[in-house]
Amino acid sequence: MRRDRGGEGGRARSRVPLRRSLLGRLLGVSALVAACSVAATAWLAVQTTSGAIKQEQGQNLTADARIYDTLLGYAARHPTWDGVDATVQELAEQSGRRVALTTQSRQPLADSATAATVPALPPEASAVVDPLSVDTVLAARSTEVRGTAADRIDPRAVGPFLLPAAERAALRRTADRQAVCLNRVGIAADVVVGPSGRPRVQMVGNDPERALGTRCDPADLDAPTRTEKKALTALNDLADACLKRQDRGKVRLNRDLSWGEGVAVPVPGPLPAPRPAPEPSDAREAAPAPAVEPPREFTGEDDRAIASCVGTARSEQLSSYVASPALLFIGDEGGATVPGFDLSPANTAKIAGAAALVLALTVGASVLAGARLVRPLHALTGAAQRMRDGEEHASVPVSGDDEIGRLAAAFNDMSAHRARLEEQRKAMVSDVAHELRTPLSNIRGWLEAAQDGLADPDPAFVSSLLEEAVQLQHIIDDLQDLAAADAGGLRLHPEPVRVGELLSQVAAAHQARAETAGVTLTVEAGAVAILPADPVRLRQAVGNLVSNAVRHTPAGGRVTLRAYGSFGTRDGDEDGSESGAREVVIEVADTGTGIPAGDLPYIFDRFWRAEKSRSRRTGGSGLGLAIVRKLAEAHGGTVSATSTEGEGSTFTLRLPAGGPDGMTTVS
């Protein structure tokens, strides 16, 4: 049953979706094929429909702009919508569309619908016809209306600036004389009449500086008429009233509705030229020019307030001369507002055929790509199952350097690493059994001898049993420490530790053993920064290194404990610490037999010993250095070793002076 469950787990793992680049390639192929399909279908659809749609939309947009412009001009020249029915009918006949006008409350004003049952109007109007607020989008398509975002009043809304016939005739005669004069001196000029009836001379090329130096003086044409003076005075009064409500001074408007002086607070400095304001339609051509006094400078805030008040005054002045805003509805006779387009059977067949062809290509490409990608995955799956079934080392051939090839190489490395770990596990079980069996066998032998009366339980007997029990306890404690470190449960109690004092304590604890072995044990620790660390665990790590060094150093040798700070240090602090240290380095150096270069990479592995004999004199349990590495990592540091065979070894602990960032602590 366990074997079956393992097979199900292996199959489940083989179904885990691949990600990153492999998935990207699959998605890339699918996206490419889908894009080709969409592009082909869209190309056919565009080829068969875009021409007709563009033609229909272009005609509708042009017709809509013309309808809007015509009705806007009607509203600008008439105070009401009375009589607009004839214009609406004419526009509907010219465009072939349904044109309807309603008030803003949707009360009918005019409708070109001729059906017995008039279709309901759409919920949204096509535009709002208001000569005092021109729709800039529709107006931009018109060749007559030239409104701007700053001046949205239709230029055909002239109101009180409309000139009577007598004034028009007098100005026209003056304009004709100037045009003839300019033509006589070689400057082509024409007379253009604005919506208010005021004529102006327009030179071909639109370069007024060409007339400078000629005798064709335009001063007579620029003089305002009586009607324009009256209208401009009324507009000026409305603007002044608006400014007064804002606690601002009066302003004097020129004929073109610019302002150059007023009652605003003057600003010292040179006086600038007059600044223009939003111009009304043809009032630019028809306002009187008041006497100009020395201008004063307006601030930006004054200019904005004046421009706003002039615009408000113009709307107020023209409101009684133009029709009220109306809603414009443009659609077809059936009530639809957007023209439809139906594909012909031939075009439908083309689109369906192209889609089917692309679909077939998609399936073929997906099958080929999938087979090529899945084949090495099957090999990996088989190798994983063989490994599960107990093969020591299962590998797969590496066919390339792509993602699948790198996956196969990683799998082979994993398989080899797993085999090494299995060998280490077996060796570890054997070593643990041996290390535990030796003291237990000794204890059992002595106790059986005492029980049989062959050994006398004197103090030497008890001391021997205690030594074996202590050895057994050390092995168990070491195994517990390693298990806790592997599980992330190695708890530390950090506190400020003077490294020099700690090394002295370790040396004192091992002094007796060193003297017995004939080894000189010395400490070389200058002023070292206080290290945040667990003193018990740090003594344990350094003690393991010292014990290992004494054990492998012959009589007459030397073991030296050193400590110093790295990254630029200086002496002289009051507490005897070494300032500026980023890292505290602890070294345990010996003059022993040394470690072969081939053995250095394995000395921190568990139960590894350079001398395979399990002599109590030169060999321990093989766990001491592994525990040192775990304790160094728990403190956020590292441990390393260098050695020259026959000359000695140096073990180096590097610990951060600020303490470890991720250290597991207990308060």
C-alpha cells in the first residue's frame, strides 16, 4: 500500500505545471498562432467592410456638421426658433437624414419626420444648438464657424453690433476705395464683409505690413460708427457692473474688445502694451475706439477677472438677440442613429474559411511543439520513478542547453546529491550507533563485572563509569543541539559580551587538558568591540575549536586564541572597545599536524574525521565542528578553516559586531 501511494504521489508531482520560460514558450506559440488568426480574420473583415463604413461615416459626419452649422447660424440671427421648420425640412432633404429640434425640456420645435407614426427620439441628443456656447468638436468640422475654447460665442451672433444699411454703405465705399488704392500700387486686395455688415480690406497673402508706406490709409475704415459706439458702451457698462460685484475697478474696452487701462491698482515699472480679451464675432470690427490714456499694468488675476466679466457681459448683451438653446437630434428615418452594415454571404464564407484554415494550422503547430516539449519530460518522469523505486543514481541524457536541457542537468545533479546524502545518512547511522555503543558497552561490562564480583566498586570504578556516562551525555547533547539547529529552534540569549574575557574563560577551562597534553595555550586579544552574542553558546563554539586544536596538536606545540575587529579599527575608547569595527574575528590557531587539502571541504560535516580510527586520544564524536558551524550561523556569522599539512591549522569565526539580524532570541 505504501508503494502504491508513492506511485500516486509521483504521478501527481509529474502533473505539476511547468512555469517560467517553458510556460512562456507555450504561451508564446499560442499567442502567435492566435494573433495570426485574429490578424487574418480582421484583415478580411476590414477589406470587405472598412470602405463602406468609412464612406458612410464620412458622409454622415460631414452632413451632421453642416446641419449643426446651419441651425447654429439661424439661432445666431434670430431671437426665436419660429420659422425654422423650412430650414429643418431643407436640411433633411439634402442629407437624407431625420432632423429634429426640441427645447431643453424636449418640447418639439421642428421635426422632419414624415411617417404617420413619428418614431421616438433617442435618449441622447446629437448636439446642443446654442450660439452663446458653440460645440467646438462639431464647429471644428465647419468651414464657417471658427469658435475657440476661450470664445465659444458664434461670430454670427452680433446683436446690437449689426450695422444699419446707411452705415454699411458708407463703410463699403471707404473699403472699396482702399482696395482700389492697394490694387493700384501692386497689392492684391479684396473687400470682405463680416456678419455685422462691417467691411474690411483683406490683402492676398494676409500680410498687412505690405501696405505700410503707401498712401492707402485705413484710418477712415477703422473709425467706429454710431451703432458700434452705442453697443460698445452698453457692453462696457455690463462688464463694469460684473467687476464691481468682485470689488474691482472699471475697465475701458477698445473696439476689438481689448483693454489697455483701467482702475486696477497700478504696478510700478514700464507700462506694457494693451492685452487682448476674448473677442465677439464681428464686434472686433465694429467697436468704437475710445481715447487712449496712458495705460496701466494689470496683474494676471485682474486680466482673468476682466476676461471672465467681458465674456459674461457679451452673453448677457446677446441673450435677447439669439434663440434659446435647443436639442438637436440627427438619425435616419427609422429612428436609428448609427448606420448598420451587413456582410454579404460571399464575405461571410471568406471569413469562415480563413478562420478554419488558421485553426487547422494552430492545432498542427500546437501538436508539434507539444510533442517536442513533452518528450524530454517523459524521460525525466521515468528517471524520477526509478529513483523512487530505489535506484541509487538515476540520470537522464542532456540533449541541449535550453530550459529542458538545464532541467535535465539539474535533475542529474539532484540525483547525484541525493545519492551522496544517502551514503552520508547510512554512515551517520553507523557512526551514531558506534559512538553510543562504545560507552554503553563499557558501562555494561563494568556493571556486569561488579555484579559477578569480579570488580570492586571503589572510587576508580565509579570514576570510570562516570567518564563513560559523561561521554555518552556529550554525544546526546551534541545530537540535540544539531537537531534543534536543523529545526530552526536553536534558542539564543544575546547580551553584551567582552570577547577578550570570553576567550580567557575558554582558555582557563581547557588549560588543564592542554598541560596534560604538553600544549601551550595562549590568548592574544587586544581592545575588541563588545559583541552582542549568547555567551554560553559562543563559549561552546570556541571551546569546541580549542578542544579540537589541543587534541590534534602534539606535545610541545602551541594553540593560540586571537580576537580582533575588521574594517578599519582604532584604539582608545574609554570602555577599552575597538571602535569602527564592522565584524569581530575570532581565530583558533594551532601548530598541529594540519589537515590535508582534500579533507578541508568536509571537516564541518557531521561525524566526519580525518583519522578514521575512533581513538579517544585523537578522535572525538565528529560532531564538534558541525555544531560550531550551526552556532556561527545562528549568530549571523560564518566559520572557515585554513591549514597547511604538517604545520598546523587556523579556524576563523567571523561574527557581525552589531549582532545578527535574524537571530532567534529569548528575552
